Amino acid sequence: MSFVRDIKQIELPLDYAIESSNNKRRSPLARLGAVFAGVVVLYPLACSLTGHLGVYYDSHEAQAVNLSSICPQVDPLPPLSEVNRKLAEELGTIFADPDFEAVAAEYLGRAVRIPTESYDVMDPVGTDPRWEVFYKFLEHLLQTYPNVHATLMQTRINTHALLYHWPGSNCSLKPIFLTAHQDVVPVDPNTIDSWIHHPYSGYYDGTWVWGRGSVDDKSGLVGIMVALEKLIEHGFEPKRGILVGFGIDEESTGDVSTQIKLSRQLGESIGITGCEEDFKTH
């Protein structure tokens, strides 16, 4: 039985019903709308990107599955201030331009073309050469999102896991934490001929971006970085601190030591406010 069919049968009882205003197909970036609402102006960016970077649980035949009864979503909150409303409208217009679809697809395609595979059994970073590909992925991020790397403070955890911090102006507000992972499930070389397109082609057919990681989870990572890049470009300054974390072993062990280091870094560097200025760059 397919995963899609299984998940249809696991509808949990709800204490209350939440009706979404959008029951259409949702991409991994749709989830950014709700999270980015805490930053106010990020909402339209996430919603605009939703249509460009793929759809959850859709095959290439575009068979949509409505998951609203399983995981109901509330609508993102619109910006409250006039400044942020204008910024949201401006950026919303940019992302609604059909030409941006090709741009977004290329952003995702470039990320997919870097085979950041993680395996169940790997030696520590620095001793296992299979980790080396993450250096290439970091170089890609540095070149593709210059505003993010010039503005946000950065820390590398266990060499390749990335933690970004954009301090907010209001230290009474706890930060939001956006996460994604860089790694993908390894591709069995013996199956490559069975793929419709090469698993690391990042091929865009005008509707879909093809390849390992195009949904899980490089689309989420790219959505976060594009939104931040454009916000910085247009002069946005957050009141609430923003944290961004990109792991390297979500598809394998989820190394506990990495999580411990991440928690320690958060506690020692920025506490719970996201405003401290002693966040170190390594």
C-alpha cells in the first residue's frame, strides 16, 4: 500500500476544526507562511514561493492529496505595520511574476545538483571523505545568497551544520527558529537507470524540479534562504530575532552530539532572547 493511501486512513480526531482558506496542493514552502508570520512580513514571500518549488505528496502525474483533515493549518497572519504591508506587497509582486518561477526553479536545481548524501554508518566528520561534499554545498550557499552571509551571524557546528542568527531589535521577544536539512538519502547507483531524470540533475521541466532532495528538504532550505535574501535586499530589519539551522544528518543518524552542540551554542551565545551580540562566527 502506498504512503499516500496509508496516510489517508490515519485521520486523527480533532478537538476543533480549522478550515484553511487554501485547500489546494501545498509545497514544503507553504509551512513557511505560518512560521514567518512571527516576523510579520515574511508571510507573502513564503506564499509566493509555494507555487514554484514543488508539492508535497504529488506524483509527477500531479495527483493531489488533501491533508487538511490530518494536519489542519491556520492562515498566516498578514503584516500589521504599514511599512511591512508595503514591503509585503512589493515582494509579493516580485514573487508573483511568472518569470520568478524559472528563477526559483534554478535556485532549487542548483542545490539538488550537489549530492549531499548522508549514510547510516559514517565515520566522524574529518575522517570520512563522504562528508567533504558539504564543503561544496556551503560554497554554493555563500555564492548564491551573499546578502544573508553579509548580514546574519554564522556558526558552523560539527564543521558542516550551519546556524545563522539575525538579531532582532526587541529583546523582549523570543526568536523564531527556522530549520531545514542539507543532506539527502543516498541513491543506489544500480537504480539510476530507473529514474525518469537523473537523481541529481535538478532538471526543471516547466512544472517540476526533478531530483533527490527537491522536496525533502532542499526546497525548504532554498525557500528560507531566498526569503531572507530578498528581505535584506529590500531593507527589512526584524524586531524578533531569527535563527536558521541547517543540519547534515537528518536522513541518517541524527547524531545526538550535533544536537547537544547546537543546544549549547544557542544557550551560551544568545540565550532565549535572540538579541545578544556575542554570537560568534567560526
